[in-house]
Amino acid sequence: MLALADCNNFYASCERVFQPHLQNKPVVVLSNNDGCVIARSNEAKALGIKMGEPAFRLKDIIKSKNIQVFSSNFALYGDMSKRVMSTMREEVKRMEVYSIDESFMDFSGEASPEEKAIALRKKVLQHTGIPISIGIAPTKTLCKVAGLIAKKHTKTGVFLLNDKKLIERALKWLPVEDLWGVGRKHASFLKNVGINTAYDLCNADNSWIKRHLSVIGLRMVKELRGTPCFGLEENAKQKKNICTSRSFGKKVNKLEELKESVSSFASDCAYKLRQQKSCATRISIFITTNPFNPNAKQYKGLTSIKMDTPTNDSIEIVRLALQALEKVYRDGYVYKKAGVVVSDIVPQSQQQLSLFDNLDRKKHQKIMSSLDLINNKMGKDKVRLAVQGHQRKWRLKQERLSPCYSTQIKEALVIKL
DNA sequence: TCTGGGGTCCTAGGACCC
DNA sequence: TCTGGGGTCCTAGGACCC
């Protein structure tokens, strides 16, 4: 038996923990650049605010319904996530952190899984202030179904889905597009051929499912029928690709400004590589214009460089990223977004030196360790490469940013008695 | 004026090998 | 007139997830 714990409206809930007067009020959290809605409290959902809706279209309703709006504060959400996860980990044998706001847990051998879940939910709420829902079932995909029911149709926030009859009822109730693993494209395809519910899909033929939804779809259906295909993965795997990208808060058209941002993204990728103790062999960069602006000339520049020796050295990765940038940059466009991706990742311990390598890697490694030490202590990019610049005009728009209550001592809540 | 960021996996097709 | 069979590796694109 597995359980899936899911934080309710996670980002909005994080903001409310530190501003309890916002309980029962509509709250939304915006994406980077205050671009579009990425989290909504139940009250905001009830007002009809859609996921991904651009913020500028919501101006009127925000005012008329007095909706509380926040810029996204990922330092806060990441830290709150850690607290929720560690609270749950104290109570279960095995656990997989599946995303920032979800975890799968081993509930096998629990005499009363529902009571266990209710107690867990209570503890998380008490210790962190974050409300969660828990779905319990024999497979991950069924846990997802149980979680949906827990969230929408229970008072306890907990739902156990293990009885055959009950599973059948649930699958007949569940629209196929709400299944974990069925996205927009597959959903519209399935509806076109008359498959409307999860139950309909379960009755489809295996080879037909594989042909149209690939083996991933087939695994999902097998899980719905009760056969586990996805195990609990306790250890976080090393990432195979690492990307840092941003949309710009203002218009960027000069190569110089792009250089500042691209070198910052590259240096961030190198930092992430060092954090997971791995090296990359390929570095890619992309720059794009604003696809939403119908009047702008459109351009997408994308290129990558393969290296002889895997590296996680900021200096080297930044240098290559800038080389790549020179290749794809075209004058005369207004750029909206840029990004750096590092891939072909190998563990740092398996770094294979090239025969013709002439970089003093030991020395560079020392520089990188010092850099990380200082920046971890004093703040991100406190010490950086000169090419990363100091004006940073491209940086994010964040007009409604809440304090980093739990990660910056200066921003901690002060309670006056 | 104004539309996020970061991932995974699978498949098809091309280039290449013997 | 006529051109096999069996592989691997790589990449781009598309689907999905949060």
C-alpha cells in the first residue's frame, strides 16, 4: 500500500502561513516576472481564476474581489517544502519526494492506513502550517486518483482506495483528462475516439494503448488495473539535464546585455552541477524573441557545444556559453528570453580527462570551492565573474515579493509582546 | 505594456557500422 | 533490369509531469 501526500495550493498556503489574516481570502501567486498565475487558493479558484492566466488580464477582478497577489518566492517555498518533507519522514518507513509539494510514502503493513494518514496530516499542519491531502492505494497512479478524491470530496482530506468495487466507481467518475499521465493532446485524442473516463481507458486493448499512448500510457493503465509499474524511488537521482533560463523584465536587444544574462545563467548551471557533484559534457544556449507579440519579428537561436572534457567549472562553462551566444546572436531583434542548458552529465568522480587537456583543473577547482563557500554564506552571486555585470537590467520584475521569512534572519517575523 | 521555469521519457528518422 | 539484413548511436521533436 502506498500513500501520496500533496500540499494543498502549496505556494498560496506558504504565503498564508506567515500572514494568517489571509485565511479564507483569495490568494494568487504569480510566475517569475509577475507574468501569469501559478498558484491559487480555493477562494481564488472559486472566483474562476485559471491556472496560467496572464496577470495583466486579471487587473479588474483583483481589485474588485480584493485578491491578494504575490510574486513567486521560491526561497520561501523551497524551505517550507523541506520542513513538510522532514516532518513526514519522521513518521514513515520509506518515502519518495516526488516534487516540491508531493511525496509518495510506503504504507505497507499499516493496520489502519486512514488513521495513520489523518494523524500525519494533523502533525504536518501543526508543525508547518501547511494543509495536505493524502490518497492511499496499491499503486502510484491509483494514489493520484485517491488524492483527487481526498482533496475534493472528503472532510478529512484523506481517502483510501483499495476495494475493487470502490476503484471501479472512482474510475467511472474520473474524466480521462484528469488522469496522471494524460495531458491535453492525449485527452483530446481519447475523447475523439469515445474514451471519456479512466474506466473506458482501462477497458481498451493493451496493444492499442501502447500504439497510441506509448509504453508510458500502458504502464499507467496497468497501474489503474492494480499492477504496480512505478516503484518508490527513495534516493533523488542525479539530474541528466540542468537548465537555467529566464524571461526578461524589460526589452533586451544588445549583445552586451545578453552576455550579462547568459553568463549568469551559465554560472548558475555550473553551480548546480557542483552541488550534485557532477560534470557536463555539452552546453547549449538559446535566445528567443517574444512569441506573444504578433508585431515583433520572431527569431529563435539555439546552439550547443560539445566539450572534450566534462566540467563543472564556472569560468569554462561561461566562456563556452558566450562563444555559443556569439554564434546565434542576430542584430535587430528584441529578445525576451534566454537560457543555458548543460547535459551529457557524468559523476564528478568519473571525469575523464582529454589527452590534449591543458587547463589547470586543480587550481580551478579550488577557486570554485572558495566561490561557493563565500556565496553560500554571503548571498548568491556576491562574488561573480566580471562578465556577469553589475547593472542586471534584464533581471526579474517582482513587485509583490513577500519576505524570506524562514531563510533570511533579517526578514524573519518579529512578534512584539 | 503585460503570457514561468525546470525537468523526464519515448519515438522516429538519419547516419553510420558490418 | 537490378540493390539485404541487422545493428548502434545521435538528435530533434513531442508528449508528459510539477
